[in-house]
Amino acid sequence: MNRDPDSTRRKERRAPRADARTLPAPVFPAVLAVLLALAILSTFVPTREVEGLPPDPSARAARDLLYGHISLAAGDLRFGSVFLGDSAGVTHAGSADPALLARARALLERARKAHPFEPRVVAALGHLELAAREFGRAEALYQTAIDLRAHCTEARLGLGVALALQADATGDLFARRALQLRSLAQFLAIGPRSARAREALYDRALLEERVGRHRDALQSGREFLAAEPDDAWSARLRGALALAGAGGAAPPAGARAGATVTDASGRSSSGNP
């Protein structure tokens, strides 16, 4: 009896075929084990902060143009940058030369075009917007730099300052607290090995006090004063936190009061009040 060739072809199409891309059963657990091992290993690898001057001639030219010529008004916060130098306690907005900022911006944009994934160049562009008091633009640039490399410390410090200055400018109490908590999260994200650790610790103490974490603020303040008890920044911090001096034992790290902070991605974590 002759078979219908069309019927035979339809049966062949209906027959299940083995997918050559499917991993054999023993391989899948092995892949999971490798991924788990990598995740565990990453927790023990020291974090490498991304800081310093980028290896780009246009970025260096922008630094030479800016350093010592722009007084960034950070309020009562402390700010420092390899591009701009220290804020030096400038509390009121200065007159940043628009022509100077424009020349520096052109140089940094050229560096960004040559190195599109270099977060330090993007952070430097954020510094220019911060100096121009364009906090929203500064925030966006800092966030872009952090998205490129989470441990770009100048971006973290600049973002913390920009958010804190926005908090000072708003009359909405709920918005102010939210901005202050986001600002605090940036300072907390800067590790003790960073070149900006001192600025971050100073600012952290002030923001902890502002959000009502007095115990944490006192410990952060004492940590700062223990290293630099006699400089002008220590005198300011001592007055802001009503600390009589650098003496006095700080509570152990495990006894720090918890704080509810929002990280750069918008997630919140909370501890005991």
C-alpha cells in the first residue's frame, strides 16, 4: 500500500526535535556552582575606588583651566575635587565665570567623546553644573557617572552635595528629608580608603545630624576630629555638633543607631531609630 507523502511530511513536522542548545542535565548545576563561587569571591575582593585625573590631554587641560579659579559654594558642607580643588568653606554662591565654565565644558566634552565610558570625565562635567548652581543637571551627570562605575568617589561626593543643597533650597519638609537621606547615602558609600574619605566623613556627620541620627553624627564627628583635631574644618564641625573636643569614647560600630537611607538607585534600607 502506497503511503501519502504529504501525510508522512506532516508527521515528521509534528515529531519533537531535540534542541541542540539545551544544556545537558549535569552541566546546569556546575554553571550555577561557578556563578555562586564568583559571587562569594567578589565579597572578599577589595573595592577599587575610581578617582584621580583621567589619562586624557583634554581632561588635563580642563583641570589646569579650572583648578584654583572656581570657588564652588557647598554651603556648610565640604567638597573636594581633583579638577576644582577644595571648596575651602565657601558658603555663598560665587560668580563662576560663564566663559571659563564654557571653555572647560568644551574640553571635557572632547574628553568624553574620546572616552565615553570614563566616569571621572562625566563627574567633572557634573562639577561644572554644580558650580553654576544647576543642581538638577549636576545630579543627572553624577548619576550617569555612578552608573558607569559605582565607586566613582567624586561623583558620589558631588551628588551628595548637590542633593543636600537642593534640600536646603526647598520649603517642602517631606521633599527636604527625602533629599537629605539620599544625600547621606552618597557619603556613606565612600569608603575609608578613598582620597575623598575626609570630605565624606565630615559631610556624613552633618547629614546624620540633620536627619535626626544624633548618635551616629557624634560618632562620625569624633572619628573626624580624632584625625584632624585642630584644623579649621574640625572647629566648624565641633560647633555644628556641639562637641566640646575630640575626646570622649565613641560608641562601638555595632552599637550605631540604624538609619533609613535611599541609595543611588532609589532603594531604601532601614535600621533601628
